[in-house]
Amino acid sequence: MALVKKIKQLLIGNPLNPFNPQILHHVSLVAFFAWVGLGADGLSSSCYGPEEAYMALGPHPHFALYIAIATAITVFVISLGYNQVIELFPSGGGGYKVASQLLGPHIGLISGAALIVDYVLTIAVSTASAMDAFFSLLPTSLLSYKLLAEVGLIFILLLLNMRGMKESIKILMPIFLGFFIVHVFLIVYGIAAHHQGLSLIIPHTILETKNSIAAIGWIPVLALILHAYSLGSGTYTGLEAVSNNVNRLREPRVITGKWTMFYMATSLSVTAAGMILLFLLWGPQPQVGQTLNAVVFHSVLGDSDLGKLMLLITLLLEAGLLFVASNTGFLAGPSVLANMAIDGWVPNRFRHLSTRLVIQNGLFLFGIFALAILLWCRGKVSLLVILYSINVFITFSLSLFGMCVYWARQRNKASPVWLWRLLFSFLAFLITSSILCITLTSKFQSGGWLTVVITCTVIFICLLIKRHYIKFNKKLAQLDIQLKQPLVHPLNPVPLDPQQPTAVILVGKSTGVAMHTLLNVIRMFPRHFKNFIFLSAGIVDVESFAGQSSLEKMRQEVNENLQYFVDYCHQYGIAAEAYAAFGTDTVEELTKLAVEISKKYSNCIFFSSKLIFEHDNFITRFLHNETPLTLQRNLHLQGKELVILPMKI
């Protein structure tokens, strides 16, 4: 066990204390780090999004000017729309919370399920794309190892994120910055080197537009532009990641979030629109085994030794950025899962933090499902992109429609800005919903249907989990009402005698369950135990880690619950006291407390209740923690006895 702990500490790092006032400052992100960590997903789309849009124009390349302008404008429109989300929901949750609170919990479920699938696919498609770019520089004889390399890459990312968000960002930051700086330089250099053609773009575009409308009509021309525009819309993915993770940003969170969105929008619009403009100026032709980015950069840099070296560095940075982009799924996805766990849509264990204050269970889930999809698709980017391209715009559309509903409700509050914000939110909603409809229609038969099936399956599973938790919570609430005993004015505390038999009772969140344990111990061992000690562990999860005030509130609730049992014993002349511990692992904290208590009270026995379901199976055990059984094993190994009292519910 000691060796395992040392290896874990070496790989993941030392535990962090959530109650340290400086820890929130340590793990939170400034705008620059947030841009690097959360902006890679969108920025990496410039490796393939502009190419898809440009190629879709076919014999009408000059229409790319419209696509470039629309791309730059739309990125800022959506980012400004999400600034409103950051203002209204500074505790994080983003699209899921917007849809849940403004449109209803079931609409929120659709948004959350779409985000979960989207982030899993973000990991899979970015990992596969990164390896495609990297292996294109290697001999073809090594291609058989590509899928194995993709699996290894996901494990590396999982390990990095287990150390914490900021640590993973610091390691990947040079790749992100290198990509952005090199691509901005090449875009500016490529446009400047072709400055004569730049002055002819607008008149040529206008002329081609007039000729095309005269030949086929304005509706087919508009349809062609919209189709190409929607194919390049992958550029906008990742913008929602900031609003999902506002709670991880440095205070003041809203201002930090807005600056992060500004950095993301600027970098996205420059790279995506700039790449389309480069294609238009240089007119690259597709070549087998090369991306259009590689072709146009080769044309810009030339065949000199320096040009070849720069091209190699550029392509390696593109592969590296796609690797960083796959990390966005690990950074943002578990936060969505944790917020859904708080609302009961997914198992409670996904809201728990590890000793490094990361959402460990969520990280493992996203890693496992990304691996499963990657292996099922055999790493084929063409199939993964089809699965990937729909869900994010479901969340975009629902979030922005929720903002429309919010500002429409503000009209009676005499706010002078409600109308302009409503119109702006509606414009953003119109853009994203149009892209969603076009993408879903054009890609449904080629694989889009599978995305719909996967998302609907996730929604169905979440509905079943929610139904179970609703029934369980109702029964637990009834139990609390039935078993909670009234308190009269407590008598003077009875002195404790550490030499006398002592019953140590574990107290959880439910008062009824702990009272069931206490009453059964008194009934089963009448007048045997002279001391009653109550133990409880306050667990720091995503909800309580929202800020120092939330942590203090959680600490107060735990102490008040324990004090109730002490007062109850005192009013009947029973000696009692309580102990509490706080951390991220229930079993670990209770084990530490138990060791301390057994040193003071040598003649003690531990007691806990375990809920027994009428139809017990793997699912119920997964949905509810097995703390008593795990704790019983740990204490038994240390020579201490824990008696578990079953309680049917």
C-alpha cells in the first residue's frame, strides 16, 4: 500500500487542502491560461474548418470572401452572446445551466447530453486528427501503429489532467502559443506577399456573384454559400467551454471570463478567416496525402531549405495543437457531468473531487468513452467528424434561445438594454440554429443519424437515473420525518468516561438513517454503551468548492447535524460528543477519524447503517456509494470492528 501511495503521489502529485484560503487562487485560471486551456478546441478547427468551406464552393472560389467575412463576424456574435451567459451564471455550468434554468430541466438535459457527447468526440476526433498529421510525416510502414499511438495519447492526457487543470495547461501552453504565433505570421506574410491580388478580390467577387445569379438564380447561389459556410462552422466549437468553467476562473470571474472570450474570438476570427483569405489569394489545388493548409503554406514558403524547415515546424505545430484541443474535452467535459450530477441526471459520484481537486470520476468516464469510440471508428477522422459536427450547435442554439427568453422576461422591469440584448441574442440564435439545421440535414444520412441516436440514448439513461433518484429522495425524506426525534431543552452534558464501552456512530447527510442506527444500537445493546460518539465527514465536491462561503456553509451544516445528535443524547442523560472531518474522500476521512477515536476510547465499536434496496443490483450499487462496506474493510485491517445495520428502503 505504501508503494502504491508513493507511485500515485509521484504521478498525480501531493493532495491539496480545499480549506486553504489560498488554494482557490492556486487552482483558478487567469484569462491567459483559460484561453490556452479552453481555446484550443476552436483554434484547432482552423486546421480543417476553412478547408471544408473552401472546397465546398467548387468552381466559385471567390465566394470564399463572403465566408471569411461571415466567419469573423459570427465568431464575435456568438462569443458576445456567451458573455451574457457568463454574466448570468458566474458559478459555471454554461449551456446546461442556461437551458435548465431558463427553458426547463428537460431542455437542460438535452443540452447537457449533447455537451457530454460533444466533449467525448472532441477528445476522439482531435486525437485521431493529431496522429493523422503526425504520421503523415512518417513512413507509411508505421501506419499500423497509429491507432495504438492514439490510445496512448489519451492515456497521457488523462494522466496530465489528474494532476490538475493548471498543470496540464502549463505543459501544453508552448504548443498552443507556437501554433498561434506561426500561423498569424504566415497568414500576414502570405497576404502581404500577394498584396496585388488583394485589391482585385472585391471586384472579382462582385463580378462572379452577378454572373452566377444571372446563370442559376440567387437562391442556388445563396444555398451554395450557406452550405459551404455550415461545413466550416466547426471553427466555432469550443466557445461554450468558457461559460461551462467560469467557476474555475480567477476572481473577478465575470471579467476574467469576458477577457477569455475576447482572446478566443480574436484568435479564432484571425486564423479561420485568414486561412480562407489565403486560399482565395493563392488558389491551392488539393493534393493526395496533404491538407489544403499544407499546400497553401508550401506555396507561401517556397522550396528553399528555410521554407521546408518552416513548413515542417508548422505542420508539427498543427498536429500538436490538435493534441492540445483533445485536452479541452478533459478540461470542460467533467464539469458538465458534475453539474448534471448535482441535479440528479447522472450518478452522484461524478460530482466528487479527488485529492488534487479535479473531477476524477468524470475524467475516467470521458477517457473510457473516448477510447471506445476511437477504437470503434478505428481512428477514421472522416467518420468521427460527422459524429462530432452536430451536438455543439444543439447547445449553442438552446443557450442562445434561453437568453432570448430571459431578456423577453425583463421587458417589464424597465431595463433600457433589454430590447437590444434580446435582438442580439435572437441574431446569435438565428445563426447557430441555421447552421444546426443545415448541418443536420446535409449530414444526416452520411452518419449524422448516429450522433442523434447516441445523444438520445444518453438522454434516456439520464431519465432513468433521475427517476430512480426522485423515488429514493422521496423515501429518504419520509424516513427523516418519521425518525427525527424532537429536542427539548438539553440537560447538562454528562461527562464521558473513555474506559467505559463506547458506541461510535457514523452520521451521513440523512438524519433519519443516523437516527435509525442510534435507536437500533440502544435497542440491541440496552444500557451497555455508556458513551456515544458521532462521526461525520463533510465532503468537498463541485458544489461546495464553488467558493470559500460555500465551503463554510457545508462545514456549518455538518456540525449542526452532529450537534443535533449530541443534544438528543444529552436530554436523556447519555454521555456524547461529536467529531467531524472535511476532505474529498469519505472513506479516507472517516478512517482517520476512527483511528483517532479508538486511541481515546479503547473499548469502542463502530456502527453504521447501509440502505438495502428491494431489488438490489449492480445499477443501484453504482448509483449509491458503498461507503460502509469499504470502511468496514479498512477498519478491519487495522483491528477495529464496524457493525453494519441493514436498513430497507
